[in-house]
Amino acid sequence: MEKPLILYSCYTWLSYKINEQYYGNRHYVWCTPFLNPNSRFSRENAVPPTSSPFEIYENLYKEVDRGERHSAKISQNRLGILRGANIQKRNGKINDSAHQDIRSIVKEAQIADFRPLIFVIPFEPVAKRIVQVAIKDRAHPLSQEFIIEHLERDAFDVIELR
């Protein structure tokens, strides 16, 4: 595999704020070296829409913008935040009070709180902490997908496309 220059991930604003406030500015990130795999400027790749940061961003943006109360992506994000809080509590990273705060925040969160963000992550500074996603867990067996478990805030930039 050729080393990428940049990795990209789509995150929600709510996830970002919870990680900043409760997890010491550290983020669990699923990422790929292709912002928009369908761009004519992207080299050949097998990243499908469900793992494309651009596609995820676009779909989530539309659902948030339209006030979609039955968004599967927002529901998944709520569950993911709660699952992360459970893991952090079990690992002793947060106490009962913080765990309960996160649960309450997720319960009370408005649709607009799930607006999408793009993380732009220079590869080289995080190269030693990247874990390749197991083939069985990738959206396509040949796609390049990675996880960074504890990405510090000073290791990436955040942008909103709209």
C-alpha cells in the first residue's frame, strides 16, 4: 500500500464536542485516504459510499438540514456515542457523573447537533498509531479504511464544507 498524505473522516459536531469535553480532546476516528472517492482526481480506489467521508457528509448534511427525525445515520451516531461512553466508563476514563452527563446530552440533543464535520488528518504524524480495519469490517474488502483510537486535537484540522 502506498502511504497516503492525508486521511479524512466525517464526524458529527456532537461527537466532536463530547470528545473535547469529556475525553481530553481525544477522538476515535474511522478514516480513509480519499475524501471523495468518486472525484475524477482520486486515484483508483474501492471506497464505497458508506465509507466515503464526502458521501457521509453530504447525506448527513441533507438529513440535518431537512430536520429528518428518522435519520438512520443520526440514530447510529447516538448509539455510537453511548457505546463509547460505556467503554470509557468501563475503562475508568470517565466517572459515573460524566457518563450520566453524556447519556443526558445524547438524549436531549437536537437534530442540528449532528451536523457533519470533516477531519483532515496529516498521515505522517499519526502513522504509527493507525490500525487497518479488518477486511470483514470494511465497507468493501478492497477499500482502504483505518482506525485511530486516540487522535489528539492538535493532530488534525476540522472543516465544515457548508
